[in-house]
Amino acid sequence: MLARFWKFYVDSFSGLSKEVWTLAVVILINRAGMMVLPFLALYCTRELGFSIVQAGIVTGMYGAGSLFGSLLGGWLTDKVGFYKVLTFSLFLGAIGMASLSLYTSFYALSAAVLITSTIVDASRPPVMAGIAYFSEPENQTRAVSLIRMALNLGISIGPAVAGFLSASAGYNWLFILDGLTCALAGLYLVLQIEPGSRGKPKIQEEEIDSDRKITNDHLYFIFLFVAGINIIAFMQILSSIPLFFNESLGLDETQIGLFFTFNGLLVFVFEMPLVAYSQRRWSPFQSMILGGLLMGLGHLFLNLPLHWLIVIMGYNILISFGEIINFPFGNSLAMSRAPMHQKGKYMGLWATMFSLTFIIAPILGTQLIDQVGFYYTWVVMALLNFITIPGLKMVQKYWTD
């Protein structure tokens, strides 16, 4: 039994190109240094003395910059290629991240976060376009899962280190190390990907002749809207959830960092085999629906009158398996719908949708907490997860690649 599972686990990684593995390592190095974002709201309230609402706005500025960066990165990817955009984003983002600790006023920090996240998240569309270039169509969902697996392994490392550093050495080290890992990721990319393989597509030639244009692909925009509602609820994990753990459950930074470590490890261990299993058992839309359902149940679990450790563990398991089953298939559906010559634009809009959730989620979450408290905030988030189910069923009815 164990041998069969191990074989299935190993087989789920087969068939992926060297370049996809390189991109995964780049993401791993970069996200292992993602120390600022999970603690940005706490940094604002505890270190700088901002209100919860102001902390939500600063975190929302990260989302606004992510939006601009996604649009810019998608447009530039189609113009100059994914490699140049990704390289410049990593190296310039390193400078921006390292300098964030210099800004301590509300307006200065908000502007600095906006500019830095614009540069950093310009990397998202070229990474997705790189997967399209270097993957066979049948391997794209698993390639996306490998990237997410690397991302979550990095996230399992970064916040744990960040929680320890913020409690012992101060928040300034979070910004310095975040910038350093951006630079290291850029250096690894330059050293590993050969010049001759920086844009060679592995997509059928007939896709290049597709007459589908993103400006009149209305169903794609509906799909983005429905998926975005679900992600707004999920993104509370980066803003409202740390505040809830701190204010309602009494956890300190180190404990909150360990929560993110456990979340990242769950996704790291289970994503590839679960995605491979889901591909055999369900359609991509069915997988997204099941994932949204699990996320909604995770938010409701936060309101159960149980021991705090059980609440955290239950939420973590439900939200982790929900994102594993939901997110890779959303990425894959967006990627497969795009003609080859418009990969940057399509994936830029997908990344832009994610960025919009970075803006809306922290502001919505902190406003709800301020007005109605944590209990009803989690009820609202669960409802957002649940209402995407009929939306995805409607999109599926008309969807064709």
C-alpha cells in the first residue's frame, strides 16, 4: 500500500521539463524570503502604531501595486518575452523590498508598498507564460502545481523565520532578507536558463492561428469575476487571519509564523498527488467547486467553540486542501483558454484578478472586523466561497478551450 502511494506520488512529478523545474526553484528561493506580507498588518499596528483600518489600507496598497504589476508584466511579456520581465522584476524588487523599512509614516509607507509590489508582482504573468512555453498541454496543470508547491514550501520557511526574527531581532530584518532572496532568485534564473531556450513554445501550432481576442472573450471575464470572489475570502489568510489569531486567540508572532509553516507544508506534501488524483476523477470546474466548498467550511470552522489549537488545525486543513484542489485548475483553465500569442495578456489578467483580491480582501476584512467583529466576518467569507459554486457551474456550461 505504501509502495503504491509512493509510486503514485513520484509519478505525479514525471514529464515536466528542466525549465519548469528551474522556474519552480526560482519561486522557492523568492518565496522562502516572503517575510513581509504575512506580518505587514501586525507590523503596521504593533510597530508603527497604525489603526486596524490603516493597516488594512497599507496591505491593500500591496494589492494595488500587484494589480498594476500584473497588467504591466502581462503586457511586457507579450512585447519583450517572459525572461527579461521576470529578471528585471526580481532584481529591482530586491531593492524595493530592502528599502521598505525606511518608511514609517502612513502615507510614505503606503506609497512605497504600492511601488514595490508593482515591481515585484510584474513577475507573475511571465512565470505563468514560462510554464506555457516550457510545458506540453497535458502537463500544464501539474506544472502549475509544481510552481505552487515550490511557492508553498517557500512560504512554509519564510513566515516561520519571520516570526522568530520579528520577535527577537526586530521587523527591519524581514525587509532586508525579503530583498536578499529576490536577488538570489534572479541570480539563479540567469545562471540556469540557457539563452536558446528562453522563449521556445511547446504549444500546438494551430493555437497561434486562433482568432479569439481577449477584448471580446466575455466568458473569460465572467470566469475571472467568479474565481475572484472565492479568492477574496481565501486571501483573509494574509490579513484578517493573523489579526484574529493575535487578538482573539492570543497567539504571538512566532506562533503565527508556525501556522503559516504548517499551511505551507500541507500544500507542499499533498498538492501534486491530489492534483493528479483530481485530474483523473473530476473535471477542472468540479475540482474548483469542491475546493471552494472546503474553503467556506474552513471559515465557518473558525467560529466553533473549541480549543484554540483545534480551531487552528481544522481551519488550516480545510483551507489548505481547498486551495490545493481549487487554485491549480483555475490557473490551468486560464492558460489553456489563451492563444499562444496572447499568453501574456490572458495570464496578466488572471494575475490582475489575484491582485484585485489583494486590494479588496484586507480592506473588506478589516472593515468587517471593525464593524461587526470576527464571528460575522467569517460567516461573510464562507458565504463568498459558497456563492461561487453556482457561478462556476454556469461558466462550465458555456466554456470551450
